[in-house]
Amino acid sequence: MDKIKLWPARSGILHGIREVEKIGNSASITTHCGKTFRVYNSRTSRAARWLRNKWISEPCKDCKVPQWKLDKYSRTYFSGHYGSDLRK
């Protein structure tokens, strides 16, 4: 999450991450469009599965995620242990 700076919402929209504030075993994520999500550190979470399996319908129009970042994300391979931890 810290490396790709993308977050899938429950609606299937891919948001760009502006800021991640780590709070214990959870984090507060602020997107470029101003939405804030409170998430937990879990490799089996919905968001971790969606990022690994690329179950995204479209990028957020308000976040204006650049095309190069979407192309890089589509070419990236995630294993079950990558892309889901809040720790560095």
C-alpha cells in the first residue's frame, strides 16, 4: 500500500492515496479526492484481495490517477505476502 499508493473502494473504484497515517495495527488513509478510510492490517482483507487479484472496475475521476500508474499497476504481480502489510 505504501509503495503503490492505490486503494480499492467497496464500489470497485480505484483511488489514489495522498496520505497514510499508521495508528497501531490500523491506518487512516486519505485519498486525493478527500475521502478518508480507516483500515486494518490484514493480508486476507477485502482490499488486499482486490489489489492482488486486480478486481477493479475503474479509477476515480476525482483522484485523477495518472495513466502511467494504472499501467504499472496492471503489470505488477503481487504474491500473497506482498502489498497487504502496513509495516515497511
